[in-house]
Amino acid sequence: MNDILIHKTTDFFHQTFGSEPSKTVLSPGRINIIGEHIDYNDGFVLPAAIDKIICFAFEKNNSDTAKIVAIDLNDEFEVCVNDDQKQTDSVWTNYLRGVLNQLKMNGYSVEGFNCVFSSNIPVGSGLSSSAALECGFLFGLNELFDLKIRTIDIALMGQKAEHWVGINCGIMDQFSSVMGLENKVIKIDCRTLEFEYHEANFNDYSLILFDSNVKHSLMTSAYNERRQQCEEGIAIIKSNFPEITSFRDCNEQHVLELQHVMSANVYKRCLFVVKEIKRVTQACDALDKGDIETLGKLMFETHEGLSLDYEVSCAELDFLVHTVKEDKSVIGSRLMGGGFGGCTINLIKKGQEERIKQQLSTLYLDKFGIELKIYDVKIGNGTSLYIAK
Ligand code: GAF
């Protein structure tokens, strides 16, 4: 699948610029097994890069102009690489403008270049196509101009570019996009950025994503609001319990004791965060032990928390999770990513995948009149140079 994408991108590059690209970069989207809305709360998350990617092709063009073509969008733009970049109405270009600004702000200088890219990461599905875009673009410029930016800084600068576009996100998406490893999930400590790889062995179960095919417009504002509510919550907790430095030091009792000084929403958000941080550690231990049933149970709990306490689900996602929960072949399911649409991640007994896919597609279409999209995901490598064989 990715070979087709790579050929399409490099052929298009050749047709457009009349030469072969000097650097070709593959940058993946991500899944998250568990630990949602936890990265910006200094907790632990358990994501992985996937085999859905954006392919970029680059060359220098001996000018001070960047010419960038988005093949799938049939769109392009040109900028002077020395200019300060401003936000535009064209969102996809803003991510790349944000990266160019980051380079400038951090003292890296680039010259003119040509770039084309194409993707098979579904957009708006919670698979972090934007992190793949920022990190792949930055990785490519790092290679093209030999900037010597460390991998972790590619993730951090990508995150800053995303903030500039408008989502005050945590580090999970960019981190997993650049640090992913085939068949490994990454347990990231989002406070220290320490991380460890764990074997992604789900034994008798397959990881399947069901894409609700909806994207509610609330996403950006609600996401930023959740982050703000958590900041308010942890400030209250810290001022009452000086020994606590972040949510990971709290237990439910701490939050409960402060219910009377928190707004109802802030209280619910804090409760979710404290429980979710604990679930990530339990889930990772369960995965290591091959206890996939426990992992699945924790995923269902996460969904309920995201739906009822964090309030980032929607009717379509709740339906997808609650429907599969009725079937004993599905041992875990939850909304994945920021919420308000996008995918659910599911653990389905091997051999039962096709039956579940068909049944759920029919029920979902009947209920919402929307076609369910389905992705069988493989866990892949992080952003890398593509070397033709
Ligand atoms: C989005 C954000 F970009 C991540 O940083 C993370 O907070 C996620 O939502 C929720 O876990 O993907």
C-alpha cells in the first residue's frame, strides 16, 4: 500500500519539477492504546506509530522560495523561506508555515526548496495526520539542509507548530510519529519525555479501528477548554496539597475532598485524569503479561470516563462502543484521540473480525445514515528517510 503512495509522490515530483527528489521522507500517523487527554496533564500515554503515512519528496531549488504541492488536495503554495509566516485560510498550509516559523525562531536557516507530498492517513479521524505533516516536513528539511535537529526537538517543534495553528495539544502525537517502532507501543512519560518500548503483542486479538466518519466542529475549542479546566483543577489541588506536583501524585480522594471548591466540570475533568493515569500503568502491565482481557476492560472504562466525565464523546462514538460491547468477541473498545468524532479503537477476537465489521457497519448505517470506515492497523516505524531498493 505504501509503495503505491511512494511511487505516486516521487512520480508527481518528477512530472512537476523535472528531476528526482533528493530526499524522500515517510511520516506516520498514530494510534493510542490508552491514556487519552493525559499528555498535556503530565501523565503517561501508550501510543504507537502506524503504517498509514504521508510521503514527502524534497529537493533544493537554488532560490529563497519554497514551492509546496499537496497532491491529494490538488493545491499548492509558495512562500519566501526568510519571511515571517502568517496564518491563512488554508489550514493545511498553516501547519507547514508554522514549521517554517519554528525553524526561524530556533535559529535554523533554510534556502529555497521544492516539496510535494501525498497521504493515506485519513484526515479528521483522530489518527494525527497533522502531526505526521508537521514532523515529516520538518524531518525532511532537517535532512535536506543538514540542520542537525535532534529527533525529540522535531517532535517539540512540531507540537509548537500545532499550537500556532490553534490546538493547544500535548506531545503524544508528534512524539509517536517520530519515535515509533514496528510492533512496539511507546509508554511515554509526558512530564519528563522519558519513554520505553513495549512489545505490541495482543495475542488472540486484532486491533481494528472503526471510523465514525464524523468530525464535530467543537473539537478545537472544546479541546482547548478541557486543557484549561485541567490547569484550573491542578492549580486548586496543588494549593491545597503542597506535596502534589502534578496529577500523577493524586488519588481520587484528593479530588473528592476538593469537590466543594471546584466547578462541577473541573471536578469531573480532574477525576477522569487521575483515574486515566492509573489505567495507563495497569494497561501497560497487562499488555506485558499478555493479559489482553484486562487491557480491554480498561479500554472500556476509559471510554466511559471520556464520555461521562471528560465529555469529549458524541452519539456516534458512544453507539460504536456500546454496540460492540454487547458482543463477547470484542473485549475492549473506546474512542481514540481528541474526541468529538474520528475513530474507536477495538480489540476483536481473531476470526471474528469480518462478522463484527459487517454487523456494525449495517447497524451504524441504519442508525445514523453514515457509512462506517474500517482500518486494520499495523504498528509501524516513526518518521524516516525512504531509501529506494
Ligand atoms: C489530540 C492531541 F493532539 C494530543 O496531544 C492528545 O491530547 C490527544 O488529542 C488526546 O489524548 O490528538
